[in-house]
Amino acid sequence: MEHDQKSNATPLLESKRASKLQTLGNIIVTVVGTGVLGLPFAFRIAGWVAGSLGIAIVGISTYYCMLLLVMCRDKLASEEPLVEARSYGDLGYRCYGTLGRFLTELVILVAQCAGSVAYLVFIGQNLHSVFQSNGFSLASYIFMLTPIEIGMSWIGSLSALAPFSIFADVCNVLAMGIVVKEDVLLALKDGFSITERTAITSNIGGLPFAAGMAVFCFEGFGMTLALENSMQDKTKFPKLLAQTFSGITLVYIIFGLCGYMAFGEETRDIVTLNLHRNWSSLTVQVGLCLGLMFTFPIMMHPINEIVEGKLKMIHRNNNNDSTELGKITIYISRSIVVVVLVVVASFVPEFAVFASFVGSTLCAMLSFVLPATFHLKLFGSSLCIWQKILDSIVLITGILFAVYGTYNTIVGV
């Protein structure tokens, strides 16, 4: 029985712990992704006041729910030190048994796959825009990424990926900086009054769409336990996470405001499409593509963790303890996952609608509903009344948001 309760998650190929700086880089590159370029569009839909408040609320809520996961894992570790809860799926199992693990891992798997697909679509669209004179189709550029991403998916640990994460962070910061500079210059050149921009939209139905984009921006929730577990000094993780989220939330608000103020009602779903075709816009697109290419393996980690956990169970059942065969199997499985995601990405239509749909459904379930459910289940009567109320609000709001946000995205804004 004890054997069944052990983690089915496959640890990364290397066990080297990450430093504070490495963890910082991994947190940023995990959270910041393609969704940030849709923020100005979300501000256009919701209004700049509603958009700013929405980003702040989503950022605080996501941080709170990440801490709930860590607290749940710590509680289980203190109760049963010999039974390790390494992953999100392990928490699902410890709370609700086999069904809990299945549902939790299913949500993580689909959510991370959707996020990874969004990365591939975004990279493909930008490469297609930059090199449009070559005559290649959008799908062709996406398929060109396959060998690169397969090779990077073979990198074993988060600490080994840290240099790529830091490089990706630099690319993202430079690209966002250039976009903000272009926004400010354009706004100053054309001149505008803040009263000309919508503060809070009268189209209430558009708020869930914009909120879905905001939730999608704080992606990578499935990496929470892996990031905390990879850190050398885990006691510093909550403070580091709070500092990082504060900075990211502030940058998101500034970026969304600048983009919307510059382009107003002409703001596109991907703000780089509003930029004139010159060296700076091309630099932005290439920089973001490089950043996301290096971020992709980190997005893949929760997917690989689940898939490889199942492969390990099969090997154990077959009494196969060959380490070399296990590594070969891991390399093959990661390659297959990349190929499948590339094929799916080649059929995805509009980026903004896809991102909002993923944020409204999968990300909302993963980021809010499951953590609040686990916390209420594991801590139960030991929680004070305000904690129970807060968790219940997060849980109910997450469910309602997922339902209405999905409907609103499907019928259109």
C-alpha cells in the first residue's frame, strides 16, 4: 500500500539544486510568456482601469494559490516524511485518491500542452512575419522548430536550464522595452488624452475575455512544486516568489497601459502587429522568438513529468530496472511529445481567442480551483474562519469564471 502512495512523477534527469538567482530566472521565464503581448488588447477590451485592477488581482491570487500548494505539500511531508509528495498529481492522490491524481494530472497535462502550443503558434507567426518574403507557410516555420525543441527537451534539470532561462528573460525584457519605447514615442507624436481611452468598458461581456488573457499571462502554475523543490534553500522560496510576482505584475500593468494608450481602439491582439515594419519591430519579434524557444523546455517539464511517471510504472511492473533503457525511453518520449505538440500547433487558428480560452478554463482550474480545494481538504477544521472564507471565494470564483469565461470566449466578445 505504501508503495502505491509514492510519487509516480519522474524526477528530472539530474538532481543538482538551483541557486536563488537560478530559481529567480526559472520563475520569471516560467510565468512570463506569450500572453504578455496580448495585454494591451485585453486593456482595450476591459478598459485601462479595469485592466490594471484585473492584472493586480490575478497576480495576487496566483501568488496566494502557489503558496497554498507549497503549504499542502509541506503538511503532507510533516505527517508522512517517508512518503514524498513531489508533484501536483501527488497532492491530488493524497487528497482524493486515484481519481484525484487522474483529474489533476489531466488538467495539468492539457493546460501545459495548450500553453506549449501557444508558444509554438506565436513563434511561428512571428517568424512568418519577419521572413514573409521567403514564401514559407506558417505551419512550415512551426515544423522547423521541431529538431531544436527536441534537442532542448533532452536537457535534464531545471538548474541546467537556468542559463537558457536567464537568456530568455533578457530577450523578453529587451523586446518588451523596445515595444514600450515605440508605444511612448507614438503616443507623444500623435498626442492623446487619457479621457479618450476607455477606463472601464460598458461591454460587461468583454471582461471575462480580458480576464482570461490576464490569467493566461501568469502561466506555468504547474511548475510551482518543481521550482520550489529545485531550490537549494527552500525556506527562501515564498519571499523570492512574492518579490518576483510583485515585479512581474507591475511590468504587466505598465506594458498593457503603454500599448493601449499608444494604439487605442486600433490595438491588435498581438501588440507587435501594431508596430511599423522596421529594425526595432523585427528585433522585438526575433528576440521574443528566441526567448520563447528557450522557455519551451521549461513549459514541457510538467508534461514530461507525468508521461515519464507512467513509463516508470510500466517499467516497474515489467521488472525492468535498466537505467540506460530508462534514459533512452525518456529521450524518445520527450521527442514524441514535441512532435505531437508541433502538429497540433500547425492547426491552431487565432492566437488571442485561443489564449483567452486556455486562460478561462484550464489555467483557472489549475491556478485557483485545485489549490483552494486541496487546502480546504488537507487543513479542514484547523483553518480559521477567514481562511476558509478566502479559500471558498477563490474556489467558487474560479469555477464561475471558468464556466462563464469559456462560454464568452466561444460565442465571441
